[in-house]
Amino acid sequence: MDAKLYDAINSQVTEEYAAAYIYRHLANEMDALSFPGLCEWFTAQAAEECDHAQKFAKHLIDRGEHVKPGPIQIDAPAIEGPLDAFKAALEHEKKVSEQIRQITRLADEVGDLESRPLLNWFLEEQIEEESTVGEIVDQLELVGADGSGLLRIDARLAGRSTDTTV
């Protein structure tokens, strides 16, 4: 495997764990604000990000490489309510989408065809992630400070399974 591509994929393992850390932070904030459904949604999202990290790690391992964790560096966003939390989540998903695009460009540049199935999966996954979170942002903006609307969204997002598989 090309050294630059290895470094990029290895770094993405750490970035996915950082995403999980951010989502756990957002889950804690929603729990503190008494939105148990939103807390569950963010908790499940954190578990999914750990699965994403493992997908990248498994790709490296399957290709005879070792995963070398890097430091997790994040600035936990300040959250005043659900809309802030989901806007922060959307911005983070956009950041991750660009990271995946950069890795994909690098894989193409070095002619690493073996990485394309993994990267194509992640490119599609990021479209879904941004769409899902964007829809929730739109709905939260629509209901504004309406308590009954917020509680309906909270109830709808409750019960998301945290049982994920690699």
C-alpha cells in the first residue's frame, strides 16, 4: 500500500473515533436537556462511528498493515438545544465527507484500486448521513421552540438501535 494512502486511511480511523466522541458529547447534552430520544439517537450514532473506524482498520489489517492510533483532538461544540446539536452534527458530517473525498482522490492518484470498494461505500454512506441529519435540522427549524413539536421529534428519534455490525 502506498505510504501516503496508508497514512490517510490510518488517520481516518482516528477521525471516526473522534466523531464517536463528538456524538457521545451531543448525547450527553441531550440527556442533560431531558430529551431521551435525541440522546438515544446520538448514542446510536456514536456506536455507528466506532463501526466506521473499524471498517477502515479492518481494511488496513486485511492488507497487511497495522493500525496506529493517533491523538483525538476535538473542540466540543457548545450546545444550548437540539437545533444546536444537530447543526453541529451536520457540520461534522460535512467535514467527514470531505475527508473521505480526499482519501478517495488520493487512492485514485496512486492507483490503489483495492481501496475503491471501501471508499465507494463510505461516499454513499456520507450522502445518507448528511441527508438524515439535514432533514432533522430542517424539522427542528420548522418547530422552533414549540415544546410539543420538539417532544414529537424526540419521540420519533427514540429507539434507534445501537446494535451495529462491521
